[in-house]
Amino acid sequence: MIFRNKIHISKKESHETKYWLELLAHTEPNFKKELRILWKECNELTMIFGKILSSIKQNSKI
């Protein structure tokens, strides 16, 4: 249960980071390329955390 909660928090944090990176990219176009790389990394983490959560959910039903 504690692990699931920590993963859920991590997913929310990475999703929020994507949001702030998007805002920063709009305000600082000079750093758009670097911010895009960071955004992709956060997106991958968000998807990984989501998969972990869905696996935990499936395994808890068994």
C-alpha cells in the first residue's frame, strides 16, 4: 500500500513537471530544445509510473 502511494505521488509530480516545462518553453523560446528533451523524459516517467500502478491494481485483484 505504501509503495503504491509513493508511485502515485511520483506520477502526479512528473505530470506536474511536464506542465511547468510547457509553460517555461512558452516564456523562454531560446531553451525550447532543451526543455523538449526534459519534457519527453518526464513523459516517459509518467507512463512508467502509470504502468506500475496498473500492474499493482491487476495483481491485487488476483
